[in-house]
Amino acid sequence: MEVDPSAMTEAGTAGTAGVDLGPGALIGKYRLDRVLGTGGMGVVWAAFDPDLERPVAIKVLRSIDSVATLRTRLLREARAMARLKHPNILTVYDVGTDRNRDYIAMELIDGADLDGWLASKPPRPEILAALFAAGRGLAAAHDAGLIHRDLKPHNILRGRDGSVYVTDFGLARGQIEDGGDVVQHGRAATAAAATSGVHGRTPDAVLDSPLTQTGVLIGTPAYMAPEQFAGRAPDPRSDQFAFCVTAWEALTGARPFVGKTLDELRLAAAAGVRGDGGLPPRLCSVVARGLAPAPEDRWPHMRALLHELEAAIALPPPRPRRSRVPAVIAATAIATAAVVIGISRLPGSSARSAAGATGACAPASEAFGSAWSAERRRAVVARHKSDSMLIPVTAILEEARRDWLKTYETACALPDSAARHEKLACLFDARDDIQEATGELAHDDSEISLSMVIPLTPQIAGCKH
């Protein structure tokens, strides 16, 4: 299903959807094909650009009698997004007005919003890669002096090819004014509504709905920082808070703050994180700092947060193991394992037959060898240090190494049997694929992409069965 993520931003200020438009109608030069969804500011269509002969997404302001504030916000979104030239920010092609209707022509992505994608329970390395990509897009916006103000899973899109985009900049501008009425609006129907929810989470009508005031969207409560609840103008650290709520939710399946009412949610966010949600301690510490109630206690900027996240998931070099068996037995085991590993690398030989030839297992780190060693990692980082894909690719490789070592040790603990040999053979094949991928990445003329490493973790998972 083709989904435009900007259809997911909601406010309660738009009027009835454009009843005078339908499939086949023209707006500007674009032919409207089908509705992708409705959002706070407009209806989003899949459309066709006849000049460049390409599909596009068109956001059209919902009411023909567009009030000035809505038109200003629509154009502000378009200009903000058009200024941001970054691979993790949705591309804006065109802005125009036709029959008193403002519209934005945007890139049409074949994929789903992050909420819908997470419902399919993707592996953690892919989730981390998506979060890093969204974080880089948000950091680029901050570098350009722009604040998102309503970051949430609905405003992050993941394409089927693994590409990730942040969208809907400019829609959440504004702050609560003293004495003004704050109104909460129900969730708008969207093209992706059937898949909304994280890890099967049912959307919460109270906390997922946006807050508006006098026609201005001020944020989505479940992702709002305490300063936004207090009516202060959001800044990049408010976006950081929303990013960390999104990250916590994506990695644990639940939000860090809970409450049945807006006031309960506000108090929970003001009290800070409780518990670790099952996250590893260092990873939890990094995300929790981004969720600090006081903006000055959070990371100084998004790039610092991303750097610490990368360090938190990086695998430290394995420690040498002390032998607990007599030296002659250890030497025999190591020699036998070396034969197994060596045979598995011979051209035309089968790792499966090698694993089946003996019941001996080398230590996991030795069996894994140099497939993703500290030396190989340094070579890849040196080769691709300026590439935006480096962080998610190395994150996936670190996770693949951890999974391989754990799965290998589990397989080695099984009684000697054909099933055990099958698992080991599968793991040796996976190890060789990792070594091939990292060797290619370390080569001087190599290019880096997620497609090179994303299959590795599922391949290792397949060896468990």
C-alpha cells in the first residue's frame, strides 16, 4: 500500500473533506487518483504528474473556504520541508493554489508509517536502523533552524526498501496562550488506520489525539514534553523528548509514560522515567536522559543523542577466555575446531559436513573469527565515516554478531545429533555471509546500504529452528 505520512498529522480545525474533488479530477497539473487518507489540515491523494510522468502525493486543504491560519500553516509546512534536502526527510516537489485550494505535491512512498510497520514486529536491528535514520532527519532539521513540534510514529514513514522519512514539519507550530481554550480532537480516519498501533497496541483516544487551540495544533499529548504541557514554546530539546518517547515505544512496545487522562499523562512525564522497560542498562540510560523532565537535563542536541545511542549498542571487543580444562585437552579442542572452521571456508566444501564431522565446538568468539571484528569495524568506519548509512549498518552488524554468538553457544550445548550439526552448519553459513558483507564494505571502492546487512539477522534467526 502506498502511504503518504503527512496524511497522519491531525488537528481538529479542518472542515469537511473536499466534496468537489474525486478520482480523475485535476488540481493544478496533477490528476487525482485515490484518497490515501485524511489529516488535520487536508485530504491526501495519490496523484499523477503528467509532465514528469511520475506518481506523487498531493495534500489538499480540506475546505474551499480556507481560513488564513490554515493556509499559512500549509504553506509553512511546504516551505520548511522544501528547505530540508536530506535523505531522511520527505521531498516536497511543488506548492500551488487551484480554485482557492492550496496544495503540496510531495514524494509518494511505497511503505507505511512507523506505527503500522512496528505492528509487524520487525527485528530490533531494523527498528534501531529506522530510529537512527529518523534521528538524522530530525538533526538535519534542527541544523537548519527548524523544529518539528509534533514528532511521533505517525509522522515517520518507512518505505519497503528500508528507507525512512520524517514528514509534517511546520504543522505543530504555536504554543498554548494564556486564557485560550485547549481542545482535544478525535483521531482522523486515515489510509493506514487498520495498521496503526505499536506491537499490537490499541490507539488511545485520549492520549493519541492532538491538542489544538484557536486553530493551532500544539502537539500530541502522548509525545509532548513537559514544557509543552506548561505552555512554553517548544525547542529542539522538545523534539528530542518526542523522539525518545518514540524510540522507547518502538523498542519496548509501550510508551514510557502512562495515564488515562491528560493530567495523569502530564504528571507522569513531569516525574521522569520509571523502570527500564526491559531495555539494556546503557541503552535505557541514553534514552531516559532524552526524556528528562527539564530540557536542560536532556542531551545538548540530537547529534549528541545519536552518538550516545550508537555507543550504547556497540559491541565491546570480546574478552579472552581462561581455559578451565587441562592444557592438552584445550589444545586438542582448539585444533579440532580450527579444522572445522578451516574446512568450512574451503572452496566447494560444506560447513554442514564439517560441523557434522565432530562434536567439538570452538569458543564462540573464535568460531566467529574475523567476520565482524574490531579491526574489520575500524576499516568499515574509516571507509564510510561520512556516509549517513554508517550508524544503522554497523548497528545491525553488532546485533548480528551478538545473535550469532548466543545462537552458536546454544547449539553447542545440545547433545551431539544431526539436528545440532544442522544448526551449526547454518550458523557457519551465516558467519561466512557476514564476513563476505563486511569484507565488501571495507573495500576501498565499496558503497554502503542497509540492503547489504538487513538479511543477516533473519538468517541467524533461521538457524535456531
